[in-house]
Amino acid sequence: MLQSWRELGKLMATTMFVYTMFLRLVPPPLQNRIKRYFRKITHYSNPYIRIKFHEFTGEDYFMRSEAYTAIQTYLSEHSSKQASRLKAEEAKRSNNSNTPLVLSMDDNEEIVDEFEGIKVQWISHKITQKNTRSLSLYSSADEKRYYKLSFHRIHKDIIVGCYLNHVLEEAKAIEMKNRELKLYSNSKKKWSHIVFEHPARFETLAMDPRKKEEIVKDLVKFKNGREYYKKIGKAWKRGYLLYGPPGTGKSTMVAAMANFMNYDLYDLELTAVKDNSELRKLLINTASKSIIVIEDIDCSLDLTGQRKKKRENGKNDGKEEGKGGVRRGEGEEDEKGSKVTLSGLLNVIDGIWSACGGERIMIFTTNFVEKLDPALIRRGRMDKHIEFSYCSYEAFKVLARNYLDLEYHDLFPTIEKLLEMTNMTPADVAENLMPKSLDVGVETCLCNLVQALEKSMEEDSKKVEIHEKGNIQFTRE
């Protein structure tokens, strides 16, 4: 053994001597030519190809590589089962994940991935340098990281053409699944946001199950309809009109849709928008995979069918017309108010500007659908109209399951009959079902609901009697 080490030492010393003499005696042009031939020989003897993906690119390594970030995301999802050394980082809050930590490959660790039966090797490298001129703001000045992908050369076309695209697409899907949803609001001509943490889900939504299933199928079809919308020559967007009495769950439906689709939510307040130009700028600055909602649109601005009334009444006074949606764009309005016109809003929803970006959902909510201008809610702008009515028995069962963990009770038939005889919103039903203290039981909550329904039925009867008496008196006069 000692003799072997001596021979190895002699060989290394001889090699270093020959290489030193080569650098001193051989001219640089000839050195480069010899090195090229040597690399060719090594290339033919080594069947593997290696690709490096550096963390920072550009001059002075200032810009973080998007490819490196995508690979890091992809490997983090697949490395925890293979790598023996992992590093843990605090996860961002997400509506779809309760995991407090994210595990990823540690530095100088390697794993094997498989794609269409082909095995590839990923290695994470970290190089520490004592002196560096890197001006990067994102990493330590003396550290450089990169991923190295190694595979057999016979699979080059598949790896470069398909596998790397698969890694990037998979990384995007993982980021979308784990990302933190945001709720945006418009103020001072721009969007500001907070974290969106509304817990609403379709499973807990008090609505007829068949209607919920229909809405879910429609959303899934839209989300997967990129090629379909492209084929028919239509912008990849969809409009929903949610209408019904207050307290029937319209805002909760919006939150449930955002959580289901994993889309950011933009709450557009029209009264805070100065004019049509500002409205267009706000639209351009919304991201794809988002829901833009205008709540209580009948109360936002006076865009609710005043054109028809003015044509019928024949009023041409400039001051009077300024109250409606006809002449807002003609400069007749008070400078302090919003100058958003009906035509400006329609262009944002369904005009040329609506095609800026894709995969967007536009939602209007209103308590009085009859007040809205027909041009605003026609099919093609608001593609799907969803009516929210008073609480039905099916919706009540969802609320009982949510609030009381109850599938059935002897009082359910009584509640079913009372719900058919009176109008009570899901919000009022939920308030009666919610225990007011820890010692309140299921029986008490259901009894409270029965009493509230009976009281509501009595009040409805009195209103009907008063209305009928009023009609009789009017007839006699």
C-alpha cells in the first residue's frame, strides 16, 4: 500500500512538472489549439452532458435568474423524498397550504429525477470565494450558487426540448398553488393590496347544491379554456352578475370563487375613479388570473338605465341630464365627482381594452337587477346571471352542518315547512343558528330559528293585510 502511494505521488509530481513546462515553453496560440483537441477527445470519451443554471445573471451578477428560481421551486417539491440533506425555510402564508416550512435541497446535494423513463441528475452547488466584485443585493458577496443538470447525450433532444419546459411549467403550477392571494383596492389612481384570507369555500356556501355544482363546472371550464377562447376569437374573460336581496350570500360567493380559482381579487370602487382614462389604467394594471368585482353597482354611479327615462320624458336640460349616465362624458358634470361614463365602463368590460391580459373574471353584484341598464348586463358582458334568493331547505342543511355539525334533527321538518312559508335570508338563518355562548346547545339554536321564522311569518302576514287595506281604500276614493 505504501509503495502504491509513492508511485501515485511520483505520477502527480511528473504530471504537474510536464504541465508547468507546457505553459512556459509552448506559445499561447498553440496551447489553445492543443486544449481544443484535448477537449474533443474528452468529449467523445464522456457520454454525459452537463448544463449549469446560475442563480444570478447579467453584468456583475446583479439580476436573479428566473430559470434558477423555477428549478428551485420544482426541486423543492421533489427533493424531500430523495435528498439526505435538506434545508428548511419559513413558508409564505397561503390559502391552500398549512405547511409552516418549505424543504429544499441543501448546498452540494444531488438527487435523481425521471422523465418519460429517462433519468437525469440534479446537483446544487455553492462556491465560496474570498474576493469577489459581485454587487448583487440578493446574496452574500462571497457565495455563488448554481444547479447542474447531467444526462446522457442520446437524450439531449428530449431533455432540452421537453423536460426543461416541463420543469418550468410544473414550477409555475406549484407557485400558483402555494402563492399568497391578495385583495386589491383602488385609491389615488393605483392599486394597493392586503393579504386575502377569507375562508369562504363552495363546500360551506349556503346554496342549492345543484346551482353550486353548475357554477363550479362553469369556472373549471373557463379556467381550462385558453385554447377554446383563442379558437373562437374571443378574449379570455368571463362575466358574472350576482343579484338578489341583501344577505343572500353574494359577497361570500365572490370570496369562494377567488379561493376556488386561486385568483387575486380586485375590489373596484367606481366612485374613487376620476374618469374613463383612469379606469383604463387601473384595468391595465390588473394581473392575469384575477377577479375584478364591482359590488352594488346600482349604487356605485348613476349608470342605471337613465338614458331610457330621459328619452321617454324628453328632458333636454343640461343640469338634469347630468344626473344620469348619458352626458357624463360631455364635461357637464361637477369636477369633484367621478366622470366615468356608461360607455367607458362598457369598453372596459367588453371593448378593445378588455383584451389587455387574459384569464380574468369580471363580477357585478346588485340588490336590484331591474335598475341596471340592459346594455350593461347583456350576455357577452355578463355571461352568466346567478340569482341569490332567500334561504331554502337545502341551504339551511348546509348552514346546520357548518354551524352545528348537524346532519339531521327532529325539528328539521318543521323548519322546512316554515322556510317554504316565509322569506328569510341565509345571513339571518346563520345568525340564529350560531351559538351565543359555550353552554348553548343544538336544541336551543334550532328553537331560536323556529321562533324567528314564526315571527317573520307573522310580520309578513301583517304587511299583506296592511297592503290589502290600502288598496281597498284607494279603490273607494
